[in-house]
Amino acid sequence: MKVNSRLDLNQERYLYLLELELTPQVLDSFKGVRFVMMQGSNTRAKEFAKKLARQFLGINPKYFEPKDIAPTSRYQVFRVGNVLSVSHGMGNPSIFTLLHEITKALYFAGSTEVEYIRIGTSGGIGVKPGTVIITEKAYTPNLKPYIELPSLEKNIQVPTIFDLNLAKKIHDMQPRGLPFEVLLGNSIAADDFYLGQGRFDGAIAPQKDLAFRTNYFKEVRDLGIRNFEMESTAMAAFCHEVAIPSTMIAVTLINRLDGDQISSTPLELAEFSDRSQTVAIHYLKNCNNVF
Ligand code: R2B
Ligand code: URA
């Protein structure tokens, strides 16, 4: 991790959006952390913490209620062993802010050897629904492998490439015979679930027709892009800037070549979501610094 050196000059230790004052006691909860696993929803972040407790400590989830470290209702932060299970909300701005504050907390706690992994859902592009994609490179919807970060009067371009070794390691650590495919691929992060992901079923009428979109999807596939979601460019750019190895594990809920509407039942969707968590747990089981 390589953060802003000005942080050391500043005595302020308040994380505004997490509503956390970094007292010695709070910093203790961030000491020794090696993995930060992030998911959109509070519920999924908590479920993942329960799964970790069951897998690694044999604790029956019926009798274990993970404690949220952050008082805010915007994000939740749970800790099991050396893993933080955190919710990031929806979209690049939401995850960006979380990334700043979690990274500051870890830095001040001395936990500078960390990996960040987003565990999520996505819309597949030419893959069977239920397939899990581990992202190597994140793209913008206009197919740029970088985003523009604000720097006062002029933006700076920051690459949105994840840690390829980490992505491959997670892929290699999956057991044979899983009932779903796990693929390495690239992803697009859009700022909007509808127009931003080329959907025709949003409230704003799209400017492009089906023929244009079909051609766009072909171009996208040629770049190795396999899914749409909404946070990977911010995450990849942030982690590039602070030198934290990171990637994303995201199950596909739909094949966008077949349509726009997600029509799986709630039960099927929950089972699909579980797959991303399963892939993450297979990885953590092969790491020797989880506890
Ligand atoms: C995937 O799913 C959410 C939208 O449904 C969004 O947070 C994302 O990236
Ligand atoms: N999440 C997205 O961002 N897009 C989809 O199509 C499905 C889940």
C-alpha cells in the first residue's frame, strides 16, 4: 500500500462517511487485516461474515451475529479473523468513498499488506447466466481501460487494470467439478444500470437501435469483456493509485445477448449470488494468513 504522504501530517482521525473516530480502540479492530472483501449490500456483507465464521471457525451461523464496526447506516464493516467483510453501496462514487476511508483506517492501523476483492453480481455478455467472472481489466462503457480522476482544473487518466496475478491465483484455486463455470475476463463498469449498460427497458428512450447494440456487444466481446456492473473502474483505478492488489469476482445474472430483463426467480438469484462468495471462500481457504 502506498498512500498520500500528507496523511501523516494531519492529526485528524475522523472518517466522515463511516462516522468513525480512529481512536486506539477503533484502530485495534483494523490491526492485522489482510483481506477486504466488498459487496454491494449490507445483507450480503453480513452473510459473508457468517460464512467465514462457519468455514474457518466452525461457528454455527444460527448463534453468531457479526458486529458492525462502523456506526453509519451507509456502509457496514464486519471482521472475521484477518478478513473485513464490507458493504460498498451501488456505483463508482459510493465505492470510491468507501475505499478512501477503509484504506485510511487500515493505514493508520498499520495494516498495509492487504488485498481488496469485490464480490458481486453482474450482467453477462455472451456467457451462460450463473457463470462467475474474475476480472482482469475494467473498461468504461465507451471502452477505455482508464478513468479520469479529478485533479482540480484538469483530470488525470488512471489505468483500470486489476492485479492479474491475483485474478489468476483466485481462478487457479477453484476446485474441479464446480456446478458452474469460473472464467477470467474483462468487465465494463457503467454509472447507470439502464442506459449505461445499453438497456432498452429504462425510463429514458435509448438513442441507438438493436443493430447498433449488437455491433457494440461484438466489439465488447472482442476485447475479452464478459460482463457489465457498476463499480470495477473506480475500484481498479483506486487500487492502482494506492498500490493495493485487487480484483473482482462477479456472477452473471443474465446473458445480455438474450435481453435486458432479469427474469430468474429470487431463489435462483440468491443461489447465483452465493456462487461469487463460494469462489472467494475457495480462494481464502488456500491462503495462510486468513486467521
Ligand atoms: C451489480 O449489481 C448492482 C446493480 O444491480 C451494482 O452494484 C452492480 O455493480
Ligand atoms: N448488475 C448489473 O450491474 N447489471 C446487470 O445486468 C445485473 C447485475
